[in-house]
Amino acid sequence: MSSQLALDPKVDFTIERFIDAPTQLVWDALTKPEHLQQWYMPKVWGRVMRAEMDLRPGGVFSIDIATNDGHEFPNLGCVLEVVPMERLVWTSMLFPGYRPAVFDDIPITAIFTLKAEGTGTRYVFTALHRNEADRQANKESGWQEGTEIAMEQLVAHVESMR
């Protein structure tokens, strides 16, 4: 997958932050299940029940969440690209092993990029949607707000790892 990507704000969603921590810590927080469980789900909404990640193209990206009202939601995807401490790409459009996915949720392709910046890390999260309707539906569902909350939790978690 090319690192040069033309983004469309009508279809794509991006959050960028400087994290005052070394890139290795940010990478660990993004890729190790014990860390994903600490920040991925907004704590005011629920929790991560289980996380699994196989960091190789075709590998599993799986994060199952439980909401505070007792609902459980499995999230299964396929890792597309891994450049350690620089880039991680996964999609919910495919299941592990590049198997076509079947589900009722709005699919995304998630791109996480990291770049060392002084003593910290520039972190960029991008979610690619199929079309404007999917992007809007994700926004209306609370997914965008949840992603922004999770970003704050990620920053706090990484800074607590220092």
C-alpha cells in the first residue's frame, strides 16, 4: 500500500496528534493487546473484552468490546501492511487471511502512521470509508466521537508508560 494517499474529507476521517513519548511506546500501545485494552474503547461507554493482533499482512486484527448497557460487539479485520514503528494498516472489509468479510457494520480501512519528532512522536490516524454515506453514518453513530475520545485515552496511556 502506498504511503502517498489522496484523502477526501467528504469520505475520510483523520486525527493527528503529537504524543510526548518515544515512538517505540506509541507503537507498543497500538499493537500489543494488553495496551489496546487500556485505550481503544471510550471508558465512559464500555470496555475492551478481548484484543488480538497478528502483525503481518493477512494477519488478524480483532478487538471485541462490551458497552456499559451490556451489549457486546466483535470487531474483526485483516492486517494489510506493517512497517514496524512507522505504519500499520488494517481493514474491516476483509477477515484474516484476506477472506471477504460479511458483517452489518460500516467498513473502514484504518491507517496509523508514526514519525519520530524530537523526543516525541507525530501520530496520525486515518479512516477510509467507501463513500460519503458511510462516512456520515459513522459520524452519526457516535463512531467519530468515540474515536476522538479513544485518541485522548491513547495519549494518556502512552504518556503513563514513560
